[in-house]
Amino acid sequence: MRVETILNNGTEPFTYVSYSNSPLLRKLEVFYEEYDPAEGEEAAADSQIASTYSSKIASAKEAAGGAIPVGDSGAMLLPYEHLIDPDFVESRPLLWQWDEVAEHLGIVRSLKTGYTGRPLWCLYNPATGIRNGTTFSFFATITAAGPNFTGPAHKHVSAAINYILDGSGYSIVDGVRLEWGAGDIMLSAPGWAPHGHATKDDGAVILTIQDHPLHIGMESLIWQEDIKGGPILTLGSEAGFGTNLATVQNKTTA
């Protein structure tokens, strides 16, 4: 529902990975497309109309009042006016400039085999709050793993799409070994399949996308960090896991 324009003002071909919820909307048979969306002054006028309309809605919510407690369990009743005008956090267009992200990759690349987590940064959008997402339905992470790094085997219900930006390695997913290198896309699925990743002599830089935040919202993010008898937890609905980062950092700096 927002106008988007992509312009290549360089001299080389520009390749990008795009996310769209249009397949979901088509599946739900509610797909809506603007063939001639407003721009410039038209868009500004539409925004002003929406702002005026919002002020009228606010007075309706004020008249309805807030939630009313029912009993002593924490249950509440909420007026209809709140359902059609839910509180929101603005989700603005964000840019993770590669040069600025790359400055921080050395921190995770220095982690060695034996670290019980994954050497990555999440491209975090603060509007998503506790969902820890890039959007409210998925997160994107940048992994920077050093040479011959072997991560622990684990499993979770969220599926992972891995785009190899640089380097090489392999993954073992449900007993199947998948070799990969720069330019490849590797899918870790089905969701609950045990899997782990390892790099080769050149290490790897990987963009990974998971539907992690969507599962947090549905209270279905079931996760097992240690598949050899470790606990199975529902992340976002109960306390999660820790790593040995403090121990590993002490060894690195010693």
C-alpha cells in the first residue's frame, strides 16, 4: 500500500532480493493492487485526509473508554472502537547500508567452533519490539563465520532461506549434506528437521531469512538449541536459551 521506486543510477547491473506479501494475499483471495498509486502532491493530499479522519476516530475511542477488568485473572473487556483502530508503532522504511554493517562483522567472525550460538547480527527493526524482526513477520540476519567454523546442530519450526554472499561450506539438514558456495540459495526445511552449518577454509558471509517473528506472534516458535537431550522451548512465550559467549570472549581476549 506504499509507492516504491527502484532506480539503478550506476554503470553495472543491479541485483536485489525482494520480499512481498502478495502471494499470501492471493492465497487468501484478498489481493488488492493499486495500478496508478498517488505520488507527490496527490499523496500528500491523501495523507492530510487520512489525518483528519484519524482525529475523528480518536474521539470515538475516547468516548468508548479503555479496557475493563473482568474477575481477578487479568482478563479484560475491550470496546469495539479499539478493534477498528488498534494502537500501532509506525513501521518506516529502513536502510542497512552495507559498508556500515560490514564494520561490525569482524566481531562475530572472530567467534570460533565451540561457541554455542551462531555468529550473526539480526537486521533489527525496533518497531517489531519483542518479535526481534526486520519486519513483523520475518527477520533477516547477516552471518559472518570464520574459516572452518562448525555451528551446533539444532532445530526449530521456522524455516530458513540462506543466501550465500561469500565463501563456502556445507549444511547437514535431516541427515542430508548440502554443499554450498557464493551465489547459492539453501533452504533449511522442513522446519523441525535437525540441521547444522559449517564453513570451509574461506569462511562465509550469509544472508538468512526466517519467519521467526511470525511464529512468536502465533506462539508457535518451538525451538531446541541442543538436539542431544536439550530442552524444547516456545520462544517468546517463555524464557529462552543462553550461550557460552562470555566464556568464549574471555578466552579470545586472554
